[in-house]
Amino acid sequence: MIQLYTLLDKASKTTNHPMAFQSQRDALDGLRQVALDEKTALAKHPEDFELYQLADYNPRTMEMETFDPPIKIASVKEILN
């Protein structure tokens, strides 16, 4: 199963392109790594960003289960604490 996530920028009210991860842990670890880089907007304004899960995708059957509304996983601020 592949999980699709997006990052919401609450300040600009935009999201990035969907990102694919094997698990929620992988998504959180990847986001944490970016947020720890002091040069990134995530590090400078962690309160502005939230991670959402959009869907689960089964590459064997090509079936996708979307979540409406998307599931909020955590804010970057929460991930860094």
C-alpha cells in the first residue's frame, strides 16, 4: 500500500503536490528532516504547516481510497516537539 500526503501552508492557504510514502512513519520522518534544516520555511515557521493524508493507493489493484476530508496527521510544530 502506498500512502499519499500533502503539506498545507496555512499562511498562504496552499498545498504542495501529493507525496507518496510507504507508511505514516516515513512521512513524519521525512517531514521532520526537512523541518530540522534551518534554511527551510518549515524550520522558520513550523506553526504554518500541517501534514495531511489524502489517500491510500494499492499498486497491485490500481485502486485508490481517498479521504474526504483529508486526515490531519500533525502540524510541523507538533512533529518538532
